[in-house]
Amino acid sequence: MQTYADTRARLEEYFDRTAARTWERLTSDAPVSRIRQTVREGRDAMRAAMLARLPDDLRGARVLDAGCGAGPMSVALAERGAEVVGVDISPALLDVARRRTPEALAGRITYTTGDMLDEAHGGFDYIMAMDSLIHYRAEDIGAALGRLVPRARAAVIFTIAPRTPFLSAMWLAGKAFPRSDRSPRIIPHADSAIAKALRANGVTGDLSRIIRVSRGFYISQAMELQP
């Protein structure tokens, strides 16, 4: 059985070595294939939906961007005035994030390589985890949120892969990307499975579904947990 540490190691290998250049291109405005364009559009829509849950004015707020990748969420949060900690397991993608961050915002964002669950990152007003938990088992998601929720004063906003027939078939068949840089397996979950995993880890609070975004080969569901 794959553990959190096992999955994290596979993700680090993929995002920092196997497909770092692919994700750098995907998160830019460079031309991409039709399949990857749907992923780009879906991610843009999801990011906007998650940001819509936060105040427009985040001055004085501290926000964790858990699994920040190339940094678009971190930059958007900093534009609203937040103090942002962007954490990712891929040094290569964090290098991209630093290059892309406008100089005027650089002082508001601290990019850090490592585990998004590390308690050394401290406490936050909001925690954003966009598509950084979608590769994990429900048990691991529950345990991860069990470590994150106590450190969030207002809300944790995260995404899961929803359990739909299309998503399960598409991702389990591994046809979303070419074989040379195919992404790690995404694990779809029902809302009830996430709720059960949270209870098993002693996580209380108001769990609600925000939105489900479906753009071709991108399907993801945002949820909010208020302590």
C-alpha cells in the first residue's frame, strides 16, 4: 500500500525531474497541445474560483500556497496584499516561480522547497491547496488536512479529484499525457470518503463543496473547510 511518503516521493520525481519543463510550459502562455490547453484553462478557472472565496483585500493576512508550483496562485494572493508562503517539492518549478514573480511583489512571497505539511511554516489565516492532494488516498488526505486545519484561522480551501465515471476511466487508463511524461495517477474520491477521512483524523469544522471545474482533460473539485 502506498503511503503519503511514497506518493510524495513519486510526485517529487515527476514534477522536479521528469516533467518540470512540461509544467513550466503548461503554466505559461506558450502554445500547447489541445489536450494541455484544456488542462491550462481548467486550472485557470479553478484558481479563480478558489480565490473568489477570499477577501479582495488581504493586507495583513498570511496565506499558505501549499503545492505552489510555478507560482500563479502565490502571485495572485500577493497582488491582494497577502504575505504568502509558497511551498513546493520541486526546486525546478520554484525557480520558475521566482523568475515569474513581479519585482514589486517579491517581498510579499517566500518560496520554500519542502513538504507543504511541515509545521515549521507556522500558522496562517488561509491555506490554499490547489491540486496538491489529488494524487493521494482519502486516508492520506484526511491525515494531511488534520495537520493543516489547526494552523488555519479562517479556512482551508483545497481540491480533490471527484469520483466520476469519466475521470476514473480517463486517469486510470493514463491517457491524459504522452507516455514519456505522463503524470502520476490521480485518485478520484467521493465527498463522503473525504468527510469520513476527516472524522477519522479528528478534524471538525464546516466542510462544503465550492465548485467542480471540468475542461476537457481537467476535472477537479474545490472544497472549503472552516475550522
